Amino acid sequence: MTTELSADALNGLLERARKDYQDLAGRGLSLNLTRGKPAPEQLDLSEELLSLPAGRHTAADGTDVRNYGGLEGLLELREIFAGVLQVPVGQLLAAGNSSLELMHDSLVHALLSVLPGAESRWVEQERIAFLCPIPGYDRHFALCERFGIEMIPVPMTAEGPDMAVVERLVAEDPAVKGIWCVPKYSNPDGVCYSDETVARLAAMNTAAPDFRIFWDNAYAAHHLTDEPVEIADLLAACADAGNPDRAFVFGSTSKITAAGAGVAFFGSSPANVKWLLANNAKRSIGPDKVNQLRHAMFLRDADGVRTHMERQRALLGPKFEAVARILEAELGGTGLARWTDPKGGYFVTLEVPDGCAKEVVRRAAEAGIVLTPAGATHPYGDDPRDATIRIAPSYPGLEELEQAIEGLAVCVRLVGYEQQAG
Amino acid sequence: MTTELSADALNGLLERARKDYQDLAGRGLSLNLTRGKPAPEQLDLSEELLSLPAGRHTAADGTDVRNYGGLEGLLELREIFAGVLQVPVGQLLAAGNSSLELMHDSLVHALLSVLPGAESRWVEQERIAFLCPIPGYDRHFALCERFGIEMIPVPMTAEGPDMAVVERLVAEDPAVKGIWCVPKYSNPDGVCYSDETVARLAAMNTAAPDFRIFWDNAYAAHHLTDEPVEIADLLAACADAGNPDRAFVFGSTSKITAAGAGVAFFGSSPANVKWLLANNAKRSIGPDKVNQLRHAMFLRDADGVRTHMERQRALLGPKFEAVARILEAELGGTGLARWTDPKGGYFVTLEVPDGCAKEVVRRAAEAGIVLTPAGATHPYGDDPRDATIRIAPSYPGLEELEQAIEGLAVCVRLVGYEQQAG
């Protein structure tokens, strides 16, 4: 990314960046770009949820949703999301309010019960490792750390994880039991897995007989353009390749309806679903079916989800456009930064010169702009190049967001030119 | 319980029982007394919940309940239940829809993380055992089985578990890491722990430094008489005895508002709460705060809970009275049965002659009356005396319940007299 500059030119640019930073710091900002939270206006789109299911308390099949039971979740809601998540309705469970919980619990159950195809419980094995395409989602990495699961970074490409690396690692090391994937509009770099990537993930030879793909399809319906991206159907590809039990599919309505008061989903092969249900049956007498009915009534059907997500896009789109516009205006041609232009999802990844990310985040914080910690996109919080910054544009208002991105650009110029000046 | 009968008298009674059973079987009943589920009329009492929080989406402190965050749960709801569950509000968490989940997850975290006071994770230990007062709750036992935790039965007395036995077992065996307790209106025998039992549980010497009391206060507010039972405050007793981290307190609104769409609670010492929150922080970005706000608005305060539970009692009381009345009329003086007369909770325990419980349940099922499997009240489903039957009167309508208890009494006479006749 570097451009050759004369010493004079560099000094001038550094001088201007220092002055701009001084101005920025003097403005007493208090802005937050840390997390992918929906903005209040987005949550307002689901206002109707707050007074549903009103007088109704039976599901389509006559089940009283106010009482115990129904571990697999309400059929009418699973029918709405089967297509969205590319899981046959009979293999899709509707659960609690968080897909992260389902990922956590899937790990717990794999550690403490024998997975279909496994030789023993994971907790009995010397070493367990997961592949972590980077940059990635810090909460996935936190789960691995919490359970002592070793993380092996794998570079991302424009088509998903570098499959040559993935195929080599899973073939040679039986301790590699899983891979984290956010296959559509990935967190944080907005990558959509190509059909070839999906096919190779489904078909690759793994040394571990109980290898699992943790397919966190968090942004399945979260498009930002007129051309919604479709990814290949992983569950079907796994079944076709003779590896039917390889994929765990996760999703939720957290960024569709309400964040924390939505419904999460788990989809997999019949054997895996049976295994999860058997474990869940010990843990729970059933999910909150009232909330599931509420969601089914509000969203109605797959078309209802699409229409609702268009309203979300109308609110989110201008924010992503503002980020792209300001970064281009402030950093375009400087050679100091590259950034993603995602077609969906919740994040923009900003790449700064090696060794600059932490310092940019520190300077921004000092000027009142809080960013996700540099390194959070990498296992153990360690970005070896110290170059990746995750921008979460959804929560702030448009004007605040513009101020924050302008300020961030100032910090990138300051730190970048300081580095070049030595 | 046996009474000496002449051979003739016995033959006459057996004859009549056989005829009554034939009549019963001929009626084609289909009745279910298996589980402690609220009846639809009980759920109707919370109808208002189904259209709350209506237009409101902020908590008392201004938190937007529709967004992520707030792991400890909504303060205003914790304030309502702090007194009910005898936990200081700062040590009480409001969580998801199920206290069983919280018990499961507490075991998981103890297995996979180091508990305050523990030397290692439970999963690293050769053997883990829990004391199980019997009769007890089958779902507690199922959790132990699922995690390979050995269950050691302890007899119940009218004041709670036999504390002499408990004290001996926990003092001599460091593998004994916990005890299951339903301290008020216990499942299934309706026992309320005496103050002395609570004090001894709090103060006893345990060989395990990380011993925990799993205090499942499921029926804290579920009274059936004009004199609500108050039990001693276990958390305070543990703190006073110098064992502040000994108790995990669980509760929920499952049998207050809606079963499966309510809110569950966890209370403990500051150190345990911090430990649970740290583990939960990896698992979740927060509970369903909309449902918590909904509950806080509906129940209002501790008085609101009391008033609501009086309405529940008005529906449940007549069912428990019917059970007592019919059992007395049909089995009183026969020497074939004893039964509990609980002052609250959800169950009646029927004790039949040794060796008869399974056969009574089998005969009842053949006549269309489904009961909780005999043995379910004991670890591994094994009641060594084969004498305990749990009756759950809440769900059926009054008339159905009466038919079912009358039929059950017929089966007790049939099986009991058959046994006496040899």
C-alpha cells in the first residue's frame, strides 16, 4: 500500500495530520463503533412484536405455546427460516434467544457427550484444535479459549478461507475437529464463500472422523445491494459428498427483529439433530414458544422476512455508503489504507499499514472514538501484522457515524505518516 | 401399613377390586397425571403478558431492552424476586426461560471451569458424586446421569434430608461435591426444610472444598394454605457459617406466569455470581430483556406476585383437596396406602405397599390412566422398595382428575390385595 513520498511531501502531510488530530481531540467527541448492534430505528421496525401474540396462545398445530414442551421449536417459525438458512424444516430447530448460545452448547455437548462419528468425548482427548479463518469473529475465538481449544489461523481469500491450507490442515491433523465459518457477508470482512469453497469444505478428507463445520450464517438475509448474494447449500453438499454429519448450521433473528429478544436456529443432519435434541432434553423442557409464535405472526413467511430486511437495508445502506464515501475522500490515494465494500452484513474491515492498527485505535480512543480493539479479529487477540481494524457502522446515527469515520481517517493519516517518517 | 385380614375378608376385597378394575378398564379412559404442568386456566391468569410490553421498550434505567447486553438481567425484575427467593438483589441474576437450564449450565461450568474454592475442574476428577434426597425430582437425577455424576440416595424426613446421613457422607468423601434440594414444598413429597436443616446444611463440614448445595426453590411462592411456609435463608446461613460460596439458588416463574415463556433466576455469593457471569459472558450477549420487562410490568412488585399466586391457589387448591378426599374415601383404613397432604407445590406422593408401585402404574396405564413411571422419584429410576408413586394433579380438569384418582385407587386396591393374597 505504500507510495514513495519525498521527505518534504511527507513532512507536509504529517504536519497536516497532526493539526487535524489536534482539532479532532479538541472536539470532545464520544463516539462508539465497537459492536455490531442494531440502531434503535432498526429495532423500531419490529415494534409490532412488543404487543404480540396478543390474545392468541395456540400454535398452528394446536399446541398451547404457554406451556412446557416442544423441544424442536414451533413448526410455523421453522418453516419461515428453513429456506433462509438452507436447512430442510425437519432438520431445523428453533431455540432460545441466541445463536452464540447454540454454538457454545454444541461445543459443550461435543466435549461432554460423544458426537455422531466420534470415537470419544472431546474432553477425553489430549488436544482439540479449530481452524479460524482470519480476520474473524472475536466471540468464536473466545469460545475456543474458554474451552482450551487450540486455534489455528487460516488466511481468508475473496472466496472464503484459503482451501488449500484448510485441506492440508484437516487431512494431516486428527486433533483438528472444527472450523469457524461466517459464510455470507463474513464478520468482519464481508466475504461470501464461493460455490467451490462450499463444495471443497463438504468434500475434503478430514483426519478426524468427527470434524464439524460451525457454519454461523448470521447474515443470511442481511443484504445491502439489489443483488442479494446466494451461497451454496452446505448441508446438501455435505450429504452429497458422503459427509452428512459434517455441518452445524446456526442463525438467528437477532439482527432481523430484536437483538437479544429474537429466536435462534440450529440445523444439521438428522443424526446431529437427534444428538442435540437428546442433550437438550436433559437441559430444558422446551424453548420460549410464545416468542416463537410472536415471531411467526410478525414475519408471516419467507417473503415477510425479505420485505422486513429491505426496510433494514434502507436504514443501514446509507451508513455503509457514508463509510465508503468518507474513507475514499480522506484516505483514497494516500496508500495508507484499504477497506472492504461489503454487499451485506454488519462490518467494514479497514486495513492499515503493518504495525499501525493498535496505534490508530489508541489515538482514536484518545480523541473520543472507541473502536473494537485491534487484534480482536484474530485468535488470542493477536493480529501478527497489526493491520486490521473492524468498523461497525450500524449503531450510531448517520451524523455521529460520519464524524467518527472522519476522525478515524485523521488517526490513520497521523499514525501512517508518523510511521513513514520513522 | 398392612392390616391382618382373614382369608375370607381378603378374598371379598380382592373380588370387589377385580370387578372395579374391570369396570374401570371398560370405561376407555385417557387421562394423564404424569407431569407438573400448569392447567390452561392457570396460564390464562397471565393473559396480559401476551400483549406486553406494548409500546414500551426501555427499562427503568433507560436500557433499550430490545438490544444486546445486560447479562445480569433487568434490575426491576430482580428486585421483585429478591425477596421471594431470599437472595440480595445484587447477587440475583435474571436469565432465560428455564431454571433447569441454569442448573445444567452450573454443572457444565463446574465441570469445565474451576469453581471458586475448587482445586481443579470437576471433569479432571476421577469421581464426582451428588447426594440425592429421595424421593426427589427426576430431572435432577437425569442431569447427574448425563454427566456421569454418581448419585447417592439420602432418605427424606419431615424436616428435609436426614442430616445425620448428609453430614456423615459429605465429611468423609471428598468426591461428594453437591446435594440436590427442593427446600419448600419439595418435589414430590411436599416437605419444607426446617430451620435446623437449613442451618446444618450451611454449617456442616465438607471434605470437598468446592461442595455446592443446588437449592432448587421451584415452589417458593406456590402456597396451598392460608399459612404460607417460610423457610430459613440459606444464603445468609452459609455466609454466617463461614461457607459463603456453598449455595446455588435457583427459581423461575414457570409455574407463576407461563411454563417455558417465563424467566429463571440464579442467586449465590458474590464470588459465585461473578464466576457464573464470566462463564455466561462467553456464551451469550444477554438474556431476553423484553420478556423480563414484560414480567416486571405484569407482576409489578412482590405484592403483585403474592396476589397472583393467590389466584393460582384458587385454581389448584380444589384439585389437591379432591385428591386427598378421594384417596381418603377409597383407600383410608385399608392399610394399602399413605399419601402426603402438601401445603404447597405441585405434587402428592402416594406410598403403596413395597413391591407394588410399578404394578399399580402398569395397571393404571392399561386402564387409560398414565402416571409418572414408578421409580422416577429415585436415582437411576430405581426405587428399591418399589413403593413411591408421584401424583401431579395440576393439569387435568377437576372432573378428569377425580376420575383418574378414583381409578388409581382401584388399581392400588387390586394390586395391594393381590399381593396379600399371594
